[in-house]
Amino acid sequence: MITQLFWIVPVASVVALVFAWFFFRTMMKSSEGTDKMKEIAQYVRDGAMAYLSRQYKVVGIVFLVLLVILTVLAYMGVQNPFVPIAFLTGGFFSGLCGFLGMKTATFASARTAQGASESLNKGLKVAFRSGAVMGLVVVGFGLLDISLWYVILTKFVYTTEHMANGFQFLGLDLVHQGMDESQKLLEVTATMLTFGMGASTQALFARVGGGIYTKAADVGADLVGKVEAGIPEDDPRNPATIADNVGDNVGDVAGMGADLYESYCGSILATAALGAALTVNNTGADMSGKVIAPMLVAAIGIVLSIVGIFMVQTKEDANAKSLLNSLLIGTGGSSVLILAAIAGMAALDWITWGIFGAVVSGLVAGVIIGQATEYYTSDGYKPTQGIARQAQQGPATTIIDGVAVGMYSTWIPVVTIVGGIIASFGFAGGFDNFAEGVYGIGFAAVGMLSTLGITLATDAFGPIADNAGGNAEMSNLPKEVRERTDALDMLGNTTAATGKGFAIGSAALTAMALMAAYMEEIKIWLKRGLNEGDTVVQNSIQFVLDSSTQVGEGIKAVVISEATLKDFSSFYDLSLFNPLLLAGLFIGAMMAFVFCAMTMKAVGRAAGSMVDEVRRQFKEIPGILEGTGTPDYAKCVAISTKGAQQEMLLPSLLAIIVPIAVGLVFGVAGVIGLLMGGLTTGFTLAIFLNNAGGAWDNAKKFIEKGNYGGKGSDAHKAGVVGDTVGDPFKDTSGPSLNILIKLMTMVSVVMSGLTVAFALF
Amino acid sequence: MITQLFWIVPVASVVALVFAWFFFRTMMKSSEGTDKMKEIAQYVRDGAMAYLSRQYKVVGIVFLVLLVILTVLAYMGVQNPFVPIAFLTGGFFSGLCGFLGMKTATFASARTAQGASESLNKGLKVAFRSGAVMGLVVVGFGLLDISLWYVILTKFVYTTEHMANGFQFLGLDLVHQGMDESQKLLEVTATMLTFGMGASTQALFARVGGGIYTKAADVGADLVGKVEAGIPEDDPRNPATIADNVGDNVGDVAGMGADLYESYCGSILATAALGAALTVNNTGADMSGKVIAPMLVAAIGIVLSIVGIFMVQTKEDANAKSLLNSLLIGTGGSSVLILAAIAGMAALDWITWGIFGAVVSGLVAGVIIGQATEYYTSDGYKPTQGIARQAQQGPATTIIDGVAVGMYSTWIPVVTIVGGIIASFGFAGGFDNFAEGVYGIGFAAVGMLSTLGITLATDAFGPIADNAGGNAEMSNLPKEVRERTDALDMLGNTTAATGKGFAIGSAALTAMALMAAYMEEIKIWLKRGLNEGDTVVQNSIQFVLDSSTQVGEGIKAVVISEATLKDFSSFYDLSLFNPLLLAGLFIGAMMAFVFCAMTMKAVGRAAGSMVDEVRRQFKEIPGILEGTGTPDYAKCVAISTKGAQQEMLLPSLLAIIVPIAVGLVFGVAGVIGLLMGGLTTGFTLAIFLNNAGGAWDNAKKFIEKGNYGGKGSDAHKAGVVGDTVGDPFKDTSGPSLNILIKLMTMVSVVMSGLTVAFALF
């Protein structure tokens, strides 16, 4: 039986970590090049570590505050007592991944430049396998944390003995006397689900803070360096250039990694919780099988992602297309292998064919969204070329056309996600049994993220290649080296764009699964309220329990007490016409816009400080522009770091406080409305921002290739305006929406006990 | 009893039309000025009429097609047989309002300029009272159409005799034998509701077509005339200048008028339908009172709006602030008088105090949204000034800051609408009885729109003042005249911005009421299906009927047949977790973005043709730039007209087809999801676009006043880029979303029979 295969999960996670270590060692053994290259790399490394240590300090304080709050809530009886500890491990492992990924990336950039000076294939290999370190630590630590908690909870807390006699923990009656197997699984998964809160909080700081950092440095470096002083990109005379290179790592390695770590753990944990809910009225043989299944799919995904990583090779005379192909062979190969393995699981009856269908839906949806993103943002296709053509008429038409392209581009991803949700729901049998269908949606998320080991490798590859280019430029390496790193960099831009589509797509599915799990949490808390013995409440709750899972089931119970039902109905009624739910829906839509506005403003302010600092250095440090004086790189890094951490506080607080407040004021219905409104509007808005930004970026590059007048023409100037507008769109506000969507859901899950307590008492 | 006061409704509508006629005659008697002024005015008039006649031709074809479809559906038994005729009257009266409003506005512009040459007060009066013609014909014809249909249906179709014996119409069994009073009211209001479809179709063409027209002409005139040829705004040498002036009328008079005509009729009709639904299980004395009440509130609003119009006066030495104050006295005065009158109605027990509360909620919400709009778009406040400051750093930061301001500005309107919905729902007793609460939301919409007679006057005043300025410029009137018209024009810009907030706010509430009415329509069609005698379906339907109105009620009926319930549940289940509803929600959010993208692209293409034409005329017509040759104004008007009508086809078809398709594929739940998603995302997106556009416009003007370098500085150039980007935001895409939101709902209402038939058979 599948339950006996659980050992595969921790083993796979360890395998991932071993290979990550192996790839890291191999990379470290290759040469870092000349002294100049080492020096530049050291600057970037120092900057990155300076950023991380400051971020972790701030995160530490926030974790401490949240820890206290969660502990107090636990002692008040409206929070599971394991949550404070689970919360910490989730945050710790996510932070560790960020640290290791950044360390690797900053060690790899000079080595990639050195590799590229030997051959293109060598450069690609160093960069890609260093990116794979990030991919593998994320999936490895993610699954390891899940395995550890599962073992601890099932082997030491919810034991047969405890379930017979009851079990107290920190003075709290944790395992009720006579608890049965299905109740146990519910409690275990509900506890584990909340460790995602730690990952979410970490992701918030990494993604939003990283997004602000990278664009503040970028815009600051460009505005003064390129535009005012007229020195080229990545010129060592520009004091902000190291901060700019650090920013690539901060945003695209640590930020993207933490974002996807959250999705990865969230999707597996939510699906496990939904699986546990399935077992409640189903006293079949293999109850824990439904809980372990998503972990097993993830474990298989890890192993086959590693196989895929080894498949990435290229020939020496590779052009842009064949470079992209070699990556596609890796990711596509993993996907096909995973599908085959999952089909095998279904053939062996470990999972149903319906679940196989759900996993396929998720994987295919991920691929389609990625391809659509490429179509709308690559200069090989009409939309981006159209923006470049409009650039001839000036910046205004460039902006209007880019906005139109971005807005229009939302249709394929939305239709794909809708198709993925309905297909996975239907395949899993949701039209006969709602709960099975929701479990299927969870598997779609797990399926989409099963290739994360290699997908994240292609993402993290981007900034490494970009930094390698910067290193080559600053170290005055021969032109052919820069050409090779440019080829790698261009490839990285493509994978970054598709990676963004993948990140928002998986965020949407993860949020869906988390929302369904939220309803399970609410039920658990309501059932605890039920034990209080209040029969009036009991009837209403019974209705709530069932109306939220399935329309028909709970109705018999409700008829007992129709009058009381009404009092509670608007608080829990998930009908779209419930004005409390509607209020949530509106507020959710608004949150997406306001959060974007705040992060955009934050970039503007942080970039402003950077501009001032760079101007100051140009004025005050003698010989800086002649190349005889050394700029104060560290000061610029410090400014970006400080700006990012300060500016992210307000939007972050909003994302945490609003779902709690909505829960207290508008109840469960309001929360579900808020989350759904945030999800649908946030998803669409994020795609608009990402794709508009990507298209502007590439439209500018398309002009720089010599089209419509090429570099220096009026069209190019208009293109630069578009690119600058697009920077915060695609690198700050757009990706931050992933976090908003998931964090609001996770906060609601963790605070569900409080919401229920406030409503009941 | 309130039923006996119905006569007030047609009388008020006739009073409105009489005063409209009076204001028109008064305006026509004042002098049109010099021959040159008359000539310019004639050009604009000809252009406006050329546009209207072409639009009405296209609209005529569309109406013919829809008429055939609706008639066929009626004969298939899935459409009320009166709908095709009702549809026509709705469209006809809306079109008539557009024609009269445009005619008045184009007659008034030269007279306003002439008036301004005498005194500022004279200019204000001519312009404002001409605007009042538009306001009064809209409310007059709207309420007249409603009164006529109500009389026809209740006095000639659903008579006591017919209800006893049955009544056939065109071979269809329209009035069933033994129909009771409450059924009759349901049928009457359901029939009337669909005449809104005619108004919606007309509004679609007027608002979307008008929005494309006005910006194509504006951008075309600016890009070639101002930027390339370097001649000032409104210069008669620019061939596109007449088209530009026509555009102001087309967009802001006819477009805004048709938009609000639709909201006005839609809100009254939807509230009446919800009132009729209330009477079904309530055999109290005064059943038709609930149907007539919203009409009566509207009628009182008309009379007191006229009083408000007479309150608008100004002193000769008026500055910008006192001009605005004189308008505020008019609109504020009307609001206060209306509130007093409605309070009187409540005191006389004609309506409940709860309904009074709902009306107050709507009125107050309208005022708050208007004030918030002013704060975020007026150069007297920080947000717009901040954009102007950012303009010093170039166009990119101008755009980013404007986007951030626009997105941020969504919070007050969203919170206000949420507050308005919950307050009106709660005041009307919705937390005890859901149906009463929804009826209250309808009254919030009616309340907000009760001041329409004067609010629309302040809107239509804007383009008249703008055109007066254009006329003064082209006719070389003395500088002081232009200064006076400029003062009026600036006032018009403010009222235009608040008017847009008012339009989207009322669209949101109207759509809410329409959606609730949609569920009533679905019930009526389901009941017809019920008569087929299929008991299996009957049970499912019974559940649907009640779950949509109130959680508790229908449950007893469902228990009978739990098995069949499941088959239908996902099709009708309005729980937010129903994946079909969720699909609709996502698609609705996407529709808002895609619709915006399409209208933006449309402006780009239409403006492109205009640019080509103006360039051609500058090259081919000799002496045109020296002022000796006459430009071919008509050609430019024709190009804008043709472009607008062509470009709007695709987005329009989308708005009509998508709700029908979603209904057929995803059922009632999918439709409700689509409408709610479209509403929440569309509302927020529209506010973002309107306010960003308005803020850019005024930031540019703020710079032109001499701030940050004034006219000609780099900041000014950046400001112009922002303004140009904002043009399609605020005048095309943003306002078009009002139409999208309402039209999708109206199409769903009219096609509800088809949706049900497709699901049942």
C-alpha cells in the first residue's frame, strides 16, 4: 500500500540536497578567473550577504513578534499549540534556501564568465548547474520539512496510545481521548498546513523586499549613470553598479526561490489536508494514503527533475534557439518522465486515474501559461514588435500600446487556469463529489510544481548569467566572452519571463487549494466550538459544515433549527449574493490594486535615495568618472537594502492585517470573498503587469538590434521610457501579487481559530 | 395609498420634458454672435450630425438583427413576446435623448462664447441650462418610457378580466388563467426590465463609439497639429480641429447621456422587479406599492432637480472656486431637498424608514465617490502635484507615479460602494430577510441617480464650455472672452471627473440590482419549466429558487430528492466554491482587462488614420498652413466617425456573446460569477483608469501654470506624455467599462430564458 512507501519522500528530499551539494562542489572547483574578476565577484558577494543579513535581522524581529502572538493565541485556545514551532521551521528552511541559493549564485557568476571564456557549453553548464542548486535546495528542504513534521506528529504525538488515553501538551488537551484515525489525520494536516505561514512570511520579505531592492538599484544606476553621466551599463565607475548586480540575485534568486518555496510547500500541505478531509466519512482501508499521495508525487518529481538537469547540454556552435532548446529538453524531459511515473502510480492503483488526470491538467496548464508568456513578451512575435513600431511615434504611444498588449495578454492564462481548475476538479470526480474535486485541484497545483527542481534552476540561471556578463564587462574580458555571456543572458531573460508566468500560475492553484483547506480549518474550529455543547450553535454549524463542501449533504440536519440558521447564515453563507461575501470580493479586488500602487511608490522613493547618493559620489569622490577614484559601492548597497526593508513594511502589514480584520468584521464569508477577489483580480493584474513589463523590455532590445532606427534613435528613446516604466511592473509589483494572493490566504488559514472564536462568543 | 399616486410619475416626466423645451427655447433666443462664430458652430453641428446619422445607421442594423433574434426566441417560447417591442422603445428613447442633447450642445457653444463676451454669469447660464436640456430629456424620456409600459401592461394586458380567463398574444398563452396579482406584477416587471436592453445597446454604441471617436480626433489633432506643425490647440488651420470639437460632444454629451440613461432606467426597473418579487409570498394589501415606490422616488428627484437647476447662479467677479460653489449649491440643494421629500414619504408610511436609509446610503455614496475623485485628480491636492513633481525626472517616472496614484485611488470608492451596499442592505432589513435587503440595494442605486437631472447637466456643461472656448479661439474673439470660457472649461473638467466617478458608482449599484433581478428572471423561467410537469426537475428547481434568495427557506423541499439535486447543483449553486462559478469569476475579471485592451488599441488605430489624413491635407491642400487654403474638415470628421464605428464592433460583440456563451456552458452559476467578476474587477479598473487619466491631465495643467519650469520645460514635455497616455485611459477605456458591466448583466437578463431552456432540455 501507498502508506508503506512514505519513506520515498524523505529519501527523495535528501537526494535533492545531496545533488545540490554535489553541483555546488563541482562549481566551486572550477576557476574563478583573474584577480579582477574575483574582486568584482567579492563585491557582489559582500553586497548580497549584507542585504541578506539585514533582511534576516528584520525578518527575525517580525518572526519574534508573530511567534509571541501565535503563542498567546495558542494559550487562549484559538490556535494549535504546534503552530508557533511549525511556523519557525517553515521560515527557517525558506531562509536557509535563500542563503544557500544566493551564496551559490554569487560564487558562480565569475566562474560562469571564466567558463564562457573557455567555451559556451562550459559557461552554460556552470551557470545552469549553479541555478540547479537553488532549485534543489528549495524542493529538498521543503519536502524534508514536510516529512519531518509528518513523522513527528504521527509517530510521537498522535500515537495509538495517545489516541486511546488522550495527550496533553503544554497543559493543553491536544489529543482527545478516543480520537479515531480520520480525526487524527485532520489534526495532523491542519497543524502542518500552518507551517506554511513561516514560509509565507519569509517569502513576503524576500519577494517584495527583493523586488523593491532590485529596481531601486537598477533605476538609480540607470538614471544617473547611463542617462546623466553617459557611461555604459555595468561600468565599474558607477557606484550603483554593484548594487544593481546584487539586485539581480536578491530579486530573481532569493525572491523567486522563496516565492516558489511557499507555493511548493503550500500546495503539498493543502492537498494533504484536503486528502485528510476526504477520509472523515470514509472508513476505508488506506486512510493515510490520501494524505501521503501528494508528497509522493512531489518526491517522484524531485528525482526526475534531477534526471532532467543532467539532460541539459549544448553544442559549442549553439545559437539562441538551440540554447533555448537545450533547456527545453531538460524541463520537457522531466515533465514527460514525471507523467509516465504518475501514470505508473495510477496503473498500480496507488492513486486513481482521476488524480492522474488532475496532475496532467496542472502540468499542461503550467506549460501553456509559459508559452503564452513567451508569445506576448518575446521580440520574435507580433505583440512586442508592435510596441517597437509604436515607439516611432514617441513615448506616449509606446506606453499605450504596451498597456494594451499587457491587458490583452491576460486572456490565455485566465482561460488556461479556468480550464485547469475545471479539468482537475472534473477528472477527480468533483461533479459527483465536491470534496474529491477540490482534492483534484490541489493535485493540479502539486503537478504544476512537480518539476520545480529544474524549473527553478532555469530561473536562477538568469541572474547568474546576467552577473557573469556584468563581471566580464567590469573585468574587461575579451569581446567574445561578453558575446557568449550575452547569449546566456538573453536566454535567462526568456526563462525569467516564462518563470514569472509559472510562478503566478502555481500561486493561483496553490491559493485555490489553500482556500479549500481554509474551509476545512474552519470546520475543525467550529467542531471544537460544537464541543462546548451549545445546541443552537450546533445546528447552524452543521449546516455550514456541509454547505461549504457539498450542497446536498447537510440539509437534513439544518431543518431541525431553521430559525437560528438565519442568524448565522450571512456570516457563513458562501452564496455570491451574501453582501458580506460581496464586500470581501470588492475589497479583494481593491487590495490587488492598492498593493501594486504601494510597491510602485516604494520603488520610486527608494530609487530617489539611490539617485541622490550616486550624484553625491560623482560630485564628492575625486577622479571617480576618470576611473582613478574608487566609488563607495557598499554605501549604495546599504541604501538599497535599507530602502527595501523600510518601504516594504506598510504593504506587508496591510497584507497581514486586512484578512484578519475582514474575518473579524465580515466573518468567514467575507474572508472567502476577499481571497477570491484578491485571487481573480490579482492573478489577472499580475499577468498584465508582468507581460507589459516584459514586452517593453524586449521591444527596447528589438529596437537596439537595429530596427526602427536602432540605438540612439527617437524610437529607442521612447523604448527606454517603456522599459523603465516596465521595470517596477514586471520585477516589483507583478511578482509581489503572487505573495499577496498566497499570504492573505495563509494568514486566514492560521487565524481561522480567531475568526471562529470571535464569531461564536 | 401609494398606488394611487402613480400619476405623479408620468406627470414628473412630462414636467422634465417641458422644462427641457423651455431651456432649449431660451438658449436658442440668445445671440449666436458674429458670422465667423456661426460658421464655426455650423461646422461642428454638421460634424456632430454626420456622426450621429452614421451611428444611428449602424445601430439600426444591429437593432434589426437583435430584433429578429429576440422575435425568433419569443416564438421558440424562451423569450417574453413583448421584449422585441420593449427593446425597440428603450433604444429609441435613448437615441432620441442623444440626438436632442447633441443638437442643444452644438447650438449652445457659440451662444455660450457670445454670452461670455457679455458677462461670465451670462456664459455660465447659457452653458449650464443647455446642459440641463440633456439632463432633463434623459430623466424625462426614461421615466416616460417606464410609465407608458407600466400603464400598457397593467391596464391592457394583465387586466382582471384577462387574469380570470387567460389572454393570448400573437398566438402565445401570455396571461395564464387564474393568474393572481403577485404573479401579474412579476410578469409585468420582468417584461419591462428587458426594455433596458435597448437602452444598453444604444449606450454601448454611444459610449464606446463616442470614446473612440473623441480620442482618435484629439490625439490625431494633437500629434500632427500641435507637435509636428507647431500650431496651437483649436487652430482653424488644423483639419482635425472640428473633429476634435465634435468629439467632445460625441463623447461627453451623447456618450455620457446614453450611459446614464441606461443606469437610470436599469436601476428603476430592477428595483421594481425586486419589489414585485417581494410580493410573491406576501399577500398584504398594497402589492403594487413596492413596484411603484422606486418610480415615485425618481419622479420626486426630477422635480427637485429642476429646482436645483434654477439655484445655479454666479456673481460677475467669480473665481474658479466660487464658480464651482455655484454648481455645488445646485447639486447639493437638490440632494438635500430630495432627502427631505423621501423622509416625508417615509413619515407618511408610503415607504419604510429602511428604504429611506437605503436611498440615503446611495446618495451619500455618490457624493463621497465624487469628492474622492476630485481629491485624486485635482491639482489642488497632493497626488496630482506629486505627479507633476515626478515629471521633472522625465516621462517614465511621470507614468509610474500616475499609475501608482490611479491604483491607490481605488480604495475610497471601493470602500464606499461596499459600505453603500451593506448599509442599504442592512437598513432595508436584509439581515433578517434577504429579499428585502436586495430591494434596498436597488433603492441605493435609485437614490444615487435621483439627482441625475442636475448631475447630468453639470456633466454636459463641460463640453459646451470647451466648445465655446474652441469657437472663441477660432473666431478670434478678444482675449478676455477666452479667459472667461477657460474658467468655464476648467470648471467643466472638474465636473467631468466627478461625473465619471458618479457614472461608475451608479453603474456598479445598477448592475448589482440587475443581477438580483436576473435571479428573479431565472426563477420565472424555471417555474415555466416546472409547469412542464417534470417532478425530478421540479425538486432541484425548488432548491435553486430558494437557495438563491435565502439560505434557509427552500431546504425542506430539497430533502425530497437529494439524488437529483446533485446533478443540478453545480449548475445553479451560487457557492463561491462551485468551480463553474469560479470559472465565471475569473473570466469576468479577464473580460474587464481584455475589453480595455481592445478599446485602447482601437483608439490607437483610429488615431493613426487621422494622423495620416491630417498629414495628407497639410501636404496636398495649398496654403493651408498659411491660412489661405481651407482644410477639409468634413473628411476628418468622416474618418473619426468611420473609425469609431468599425473599431467598436469587436469589443461590443465580445460583451454580448461572452455572457450568452458562459450561460450555455457554465450555467446560471457561471453567469453570476462572470457578472460579479466583471463588476468587482471592472469597477476597480475603471476607477484606476479614470483617476490616473484625470491626474495626468491636471498635472500637465499644473505645470503649465508655471510650476516646475512651466510650459516648454522638460517637466512639461513629460507631463504631455502623461496626459496623452491618460487620454484613452479616462475618456475611452475607463468609461467603456461602465457599459461592459451593465451590458453583460442586461444581456444575461434578456437571455435568461435561453440559459434555462438549454440547461433543462
